[in-house]
Amino acid sequence: MKKLSLLVAGLAITILSIAQGEYNLVPNPSFEDIGKRGKVTENGQVHLAQPWASVTMNPVDLYSESNKNEDFATPVNNRGEEKARTGTNYAGLNFYGYKGKEPRTYLGIELLKPMEEEKQYCVKFHISMSDMSKYAVNNLGVYIDFEPLREPLDGNMYKDPQIISVTKMIYKKQYSWTPVCATYTAKGGESFIVIGNFAQDADTKYDQVRLSREFKGRQTYDGYYYIDDVSVIPTEKIGDKDCACERIAGGQMKTEYKTFETTLVEQKTSQKVTYVNSDGSKAGDKPKVEEQKEEAKTVEEGGIVYKKANITEPEKVEPSKEKVYSPNDVVIYYEAKEFKVADSYQAAIAKLAGYLKTNKTVVVQLQGHASPLESSVSFIGKRRVALLRLALTKLGVTTTQLKTVSFGITKPSDTGDISKNPRVTVKTL
């Protein structure tokens, strides 16, 4: 009877796996297809498992049983030991670097076909914390987008992932695979997913994990996890229960995502608390000083004595010194949803180019910014800096002096004017 029960359970799992494979929108979900000549020889070669790709300049690792290089083999490799959940391959992703000592990595892929409007999907991937990592972390998530996402940066990506732990749980499990999943209702047309940690370091919680006695060496100051079996499947094909990676009393935990027109500036303003003193002034205001009138002075002019109000002699104004030019003062503003530089800024761009050509050792970062009201235009911050970079190179600036990054809506203008959010700022490195 026991053997029969095990046989039935095994058959059920097999049928479920076949069903999931048939409806899964993620190609090469377990990284098994690396080509006939695909051999992992070093770190950062996830591109061998096409069409998987590293989204930022920090490459994602690939591990395969067929490797001669033991550092990137399975089940034993330079990060520990773990058998693949399916097949013999898996990827390796870093979700956290303590004090920035290790860069985060981001793994992306284009779906086999776009998601359908109002259809609900189960988005899931499986993780296992590497044995050599010192930090178990939270904020492991999936960002879903309409177009292939590539960020030409070597730092962190800041997005609002649609798939993430509702309880912000820290994933500590080693030696086994843990699913991360949630349901997502499509707007229609989404066709690209990115796996990673999209939160600020300050918002990422971690626990320190001791190195097992089975392993020797020094722990890495990161939150590194193996990744396997990634899927995006319509829930109608598998049911809600198979997409319940977190549970609460009474059933499955779900998250609703809503969009409001309130801008980031308005949100911050509405959250401010103002304290009022007994005299009606606001806390932090400078104390009011009553204006004191000076007594009139007696003035004699042409033998006649006058009483005349005291007049302060005008202060001598020294000629202002010419301000030293700095690229950090350059800000180029844009009309909403525009990414081409206006003609009114051509002189400022020419001056910046002249400065950089004269100072060949100076390297600047062109920083793209956007407004929440520009969400209908894809990659607008990136487009702005790309066109500005092109304009500077046409004026003779070397490409090695120009770095680019897009912050999107994460850094609103300090002016408090939301119309000033669509802009490009310049920072010397």
C-alpha cells in the first residue's frame, strides 16, 4: 500500500511538471540548454544558457555538471554544494553585498509570448542559499516589464518588483530549494522579467549565517543564491494552490498592486508633520523680531535745522568674483515625455564639451531622471542620457570620459517642482 501511495504521488508530480512545462512562458527555465559546445570556463557566463542574459554590467554565473572547471560545476562548486532541482544546471545570483563589497547581479529573459490583459499568472523561481555566503537576505523578487531591460550600470537597480515576499521574509535555507512566487494580473503586453534585489541596502534585512563545518575557507560578504526552475504560467492551468509560496491562517497570502496619480513629491509632502508653538509659529521657524524704529536725527543744511529720519548709508557692494565653472552645476531640463535636448541648452552642452576636452582626466556621470507622469514612455531616463552622451562625443569628448546611469523616478528634483523632475544632471567622478 505504501509503495502504491509513493507511486501515485510521483505520478502526480510528473503530470504537474509536464503541465507546467507545456504552459510555461519562460524559455530554458532550468538552464539546461547551453548548446553542444557550451562549456562554462569562468564566472559570468549565464549567456551560454540562451536566451538568459545579465541585465547590468555585472555578469550572472552559470553552473553545469559537464564543466571541467570545478569552480562552476554541479553539484560541488566554489560557492558550496547543491544538486540541481531539475536537470544538472543552475544559475548563481548575488542579491546583496555587505557595504557594497560585492556587486549585486540581475538575471533577465524575454518570455515566449506577451502576457494577456487581465489574465492572472503564477510567477515563480526557486532558490538555495550558497554555503559560502555570510548573509541571508530578503527582497528577492521579480520585476516585470513590457520591453527587454538593459541597464548600462555596474551598481544596483531600483524598481518596484511585482513579485516579492509579502512578509519580507529572509531566505536562510541551504541544501534545499525554496520557491519564491506570487500571482500577477497582467495589464497586457508584458514580455520581460528580471530577477534580483531592487531595494536600497538600508531597506534590505539580513541575518548572518555561520559557515558549515563541511566547508573550508573564508565566507563571502554577500547574499549569493543558486537559481533554478523559473516559470511564468497562467494560474488557470495550474490553480492558485500551486502559487502559494507564503501562507497565513485561513489560506494564501496575496498582494494587490494599485497605481495612484499622486506624485512622489506630493506623497512626501502629505506625510510631513508640522508642530505649532503657542504663539502660532511653526516649530523650527526663526523667532520673530519686532522692527525697532530709530529716533529722527537733527540735520543742518544751508543754515536751516531739519528733523530727518535716520537713513542708513548704502553698503558698498564689492564686485562679485566670477564663479569657477563646474560640470556639477549643469542641469538640463526636458518637457514631459521628451528625451531630445532642446535648442536652448546647446550653449551649455558646448561649454561642458569644451571643459571636458580641456580637462582630459575628468570623468563625468550623466544621470537621467524622470517623472512618474512619464511612465508611458519606456526607458526615458536612459534615452535622455544616451542622446546627451552622443551630442558630447560629436563635439569631440572621448567616450572614456562619459559614464551614464538612469535613476528613473527615484530621485525627484530638490526644487519641489514636479515639472523639474524630467532632467539630466552631471556629476564628476
